[in-house]
Amino acid sequence: MGFNDFVKGVEGLNNALDLNSNNNPLTGSQQSNFKSDGFLLPATFSADGNGLPYNKAPSYKSGQIKRNIITWFVPEFGIVRMFINPSSISYSHKKLISKDRTKGGYTLQYWGEDLTTLSISGTTGSSGVEGINVLYEIYRAEQYAFDGVGLTLAANNASADLANNLVTGAGGALGKAVGGLFGAKDQGAAAAMGGGLLGGILGVSSPNNNLSAKNIPSLAQLAFTVEMFYNGWVYRGFFDNMTVNERADNFLMEYTLSFVATQRRGYRLNYFPWTHSAKDGPSQYTSPKSFKPEVSSGLVPFPPGKPLISGIKSEF
């Protein structure tokens, strides 16, 4: 490919990006928020003498345009955003409590909370099997990541072996020379001593003991540190299983992922404009809204079947 063809290709790519930007309804600041979504977490409220954490959730928050797309952080590779959100996510919570029947009644032992399990199911939509490829590669990303680790170890051992041989050769020559000056009878022992002395000074081992890179991540470490970012919650954990269902009636690729979470961070808040605060008890007409009811010039549609109302900021 010539230089002119390369320039034309770059111009075509720029034109496509400009067209996409012109058709994007989000402003520059909104696009920045969109890109950073999943990494800017809300403050986690704590329980104290004034009640449970939900009492700290603010009412009448400012609304904003925000597309809540699931984002995965894959160790050694970085950020992967889903093409389309799952159809459903089931959060399974369980406590570890053992029950034993005795003559005097039941004895209970409380062992804390079990690991949370997320059952994520949906379809890849118009991305088809290529969307399945993305999910499958996220599912087994530790295998791909360890390829790089293996290459690093091989290169490190090869360079270490070369360095050891050079040091041993130079040290052996130095040992023979020094041994000759002092009339040493065993030139082999003098060479070995010289090689060992120089290797100790330079911090390398013998050629038969290749040096390994330090702090090499294991498959378990890579598998257990996947993170899922979604709408204020961050789950860190590992994938337990994955199922793919290819349908012939609608040509959709369906999937189910089981993700076991070892940690959850962040705090999730309401994100629909018609929601109300839940910290003031049962629902009343006077219950505070989750977002500011500022009057705007436009009408904002509620969910299907609901009437159009005013009094909501148009940025919703």
C-alpha cells in the first residue's frame, strides 16, 4: 500500500468519526461522563446511630443524560464495554448459618455471608456471534493473559542464561589469570572460583539455575480479579460458568454467565425521573422525588402507558 492510499484511508476514518460525532446527541462534557462511567463511584454511605445507610441517600438530586452500560475490567487487558446490556441480572445473596438439632433445641452457628452470585443472561443482539466471542474471551481472559506471562518467562530465562554464560566465561578467564599469577596448580578450580566471585558481585546465578522473573501473576490471581462496573456498583470476582444458546427461530445468540463476587463497592441510587425517595416510609403524594422537579419547556415521557407530564428537567 502506497503513502497516498494510507492518507486516503486515514481521511476516510476521520470522516467516519466526524459523522458519528455529529450524529451523537451528547455534548462534549456528557461524552466525557459517558466514557468515565463505571470508574467514578458515589460515596458509600455507612450505618450509624442515625439509621441504616439508605437514610443517607439524598433526595432531589440533579439529573443527567447517562447510558448505563455494563463495563468489565479485565486484568492485563483493560476495559471492555458490552455491546448491549443483558436482558436480566439476578443477584443471589446467602448467609452461612449452620443448624444442628440437639436435645435442648436447635443450635445455630453464624459464619457470615456467603459469596454473592450474579446470573447474567441476555442476547448479543445485532452483534451476533462476534458479541459471543467478546463475552467468551472475557470469560476465559486469564488464559489469554497467561500467554504473555509465559513469553515473558521464556525471554527472561533466555536472557538470564546468556548473561550467566558471559559472566561465567569472563569470571573463568579472570580466575585463570589470577591463579596463574599466584602459581595455582588447579586451573579449573581457579576458573570456577573466578566465575562464582564475579557472578556473586553482579548478582547472577550459575548457568544451570535460570533466573525467573519476580512477582509473576498466577492463573488464579488473573481469574479472581475481574471487575464488573454497573450503575454505581462494582463487583470483583470470577466467572463460574457460561452457557450459549443459538436460536434458529430468530437467529439470536443467547448467553448466560454466572459471576461469583468476592467484593462489592459503591452505592447504587435511583436513575429514573419518576422515582421517589424510600427513606421517608410508605409512599405518599408528598414523598420527596429522587430528582429535582424543576420546570422545563418540554414534556418528558414516562414509561409506556403513563401520561406525559411536565415539571421534570429536560436533561432527563
